[in-house]
Amino acid sequence: MNDCEYMRTALQFAKKGAGWTSPNPMVGAVIVKNGKIIGSGFHERYGEPHAERNALRSCTETPAGATLYVTLEPCCHHGKQPPCVDAVLESGITRVVIGSADPNPLVGGKGVRRLKESGIEVSENILKEECDRLNEVFFHYIQTKRPFVVMKYAMTMDGKIAAVTGNSKWITEEKAREHVHLQRHRYTAIMVGVGTVLADDPLLTCRIKDGKNPIRIICDTNLRTPLSAQIIRTAKKVPTIIATCCTEKEKQLAYLHAGCRILTVPEKNGRVDLQNLMPMLGEEKIDSLLLEGGGTLNWAALESGIVQKVHAYIAPKLLGGQSAKTPVEGIGFHSPDSSVRLINSSITQLGEDFLIESEVDKHVYRNC
């Protein structure tokens, strides 16, 4: 095996931490000696030991003289855990192979520098693109202090998210819906508008075995969410935030008693100002956000420039209907030239359905 193959193995370990490490990155590590993997590990949960220390702890023989493959630059500062660089130096490892540089200002090359100054051979940027992609959420959050926003919707091939009657169950089949629940586990929070709550009364939980429920966020300008809604009735069990422009204390009190948290946000064009909401969520350590609203919220999110990625689940169905709802509504952009451009798209088949994942092109995305 060469450096790239060992790094791919480290990446596979890193992915095991998906959904549990937030707001920390996912990191995997393998230790190789005489052409054999003698230790492996990954960052399993936020606040627990990092990948390097887990890999060292698992070694089947002394790591002295071995090579460490790690998907992200080892940390060199004290946080909830001691610096991983110290553990590497104490272990007798003589070479470290790194996938991504750490953009965290507390690290930012200092880990690599300390290793080199201590006589460790360091190779950088091995499978950098794959390693960077793994932690796109962390990289965005650590540099902007705002959540990484993924707009998700399911639609038919003629672009409808519901029938003309409003019935939307189910656009996609079971395999695609299972994939959505994996994303609810992966991302820290899920956000909808009050219109979605009124129309569908969703629970917005993760329904995969051993999955983690996302923090649920409702954008509700005037506090119209019914106290009988499933989200409100389960707020003491699943963290729930209502972002509102309503400052009436009596109105807020009913939701507070139900177990919700209230974030009072400035108003923009008669709605919650999403640009103002994002740093508020960042302060709550919400590093990622799955947007599962309807066309109104999706348009507001695009117009405000908060979206980094789009997940479009496409069902091979045709619903028709001039007034049937579409994924993005609002007033729309004036011409194709002023549209939001999507790049680096990939397609995954999920049963009979398809998932198209695309990045938002920041270079042409206004307000981004």
C-alpha cells in the first residue's frame, strides 16, 4: 500500500464519526509499521479523545519508528483534550502524513511546524481534496462562525414538491427517505418555516437506528406555530428553537413552558432576517443546518445568501398542475444570468430515485 491507500483507510475511519463530533471535525488515523497497520482510530464524539490518541491506544506493538496517517493536521493546543502533537512526539513515531491543513486559527500550521521542529518527517496534502470535502462543515464554521447550510428538497421530474391538492406523501420512495434520515443524523440542526409546520405537522426527528436527532428550528415570524404541533409537544425531549420577530412576552411564554427556546431576530421584508439568524445559531455551536422548508423559506434562504449546498432528491414521477408547489418560490430572479449557479454536482441513484448534490458557486452568489 502507498500513502494514498493508507490515507483512504484513515478517511474510512474518519467517516465513522459523522453526526457525533460536531462542532469538531471528523478525523481518522492509522499507524503503519513495516508495511502493516498496527493501530487505527477516529474522533468518536465531541469532547472525547481525538483520532491520533485513539489510534495510538489501539497499537498492537510499539509505534516507535512508525508512520502516522491522519486526515487532518494534528492539534497543538489545549481544548477539551490535550494536544495530539504531544502524543505523537511521545510515541516515537518518525513520520506523519497529513491530508488537510487545519484552518482553525489555534492550529493553522502550528501543528506541522512543531512536528518538523522536533525532527519528524512530515508529508502534507495527501488526498487533500477528499479530506477537505469530508470536513466542509467544520472548515466553513471555524472560519465564519456560521452554520454550513444545506438546502434539501424532494421533487418530481417536472419540478413539483407536492400535488395540486397539497399532498406530498410521498414524492420519493423508501430508500431516498432513509438517506434523508442519515442526513438528519449527520447535520446538527434542521430548519423549517412555520408554513411547513402548519401544512404537514412534521416531527423532524431522525428515524435510523442509533441515530441522533437534530436540533429543530422553526422560522416563525409572528409565533403562529400551534402549541398542539408535534414539534412543540416533543420539545422537552428533542431540542427545539423558535426564531421569531415577535417580542410579546406572553406569547413567547407558552412556547418556553413547552420546552422550546426562543431566539428573537430582526425582521426583514416582513420575515425573520436569515442573515442575522445565522451568527446567532453559530453562537449556539450549531455548525450545520439542513434546510427542509418549503418554497417560501428556500427562496428567502437563497436570496439572503446563506446556502452552501443543495441536495435535490428527484423522483421519476410527473405530477403536473400549474399551481402545484415547487422547491423555490418567492419573486424569483429576473433572468438566467442572475440565477444562483450550482457547481461540482454529483448524482447518486437511491432505488428508483436520484440524489443530485451540488455546491453553490460562491463567486457568482450575490450576498454570499
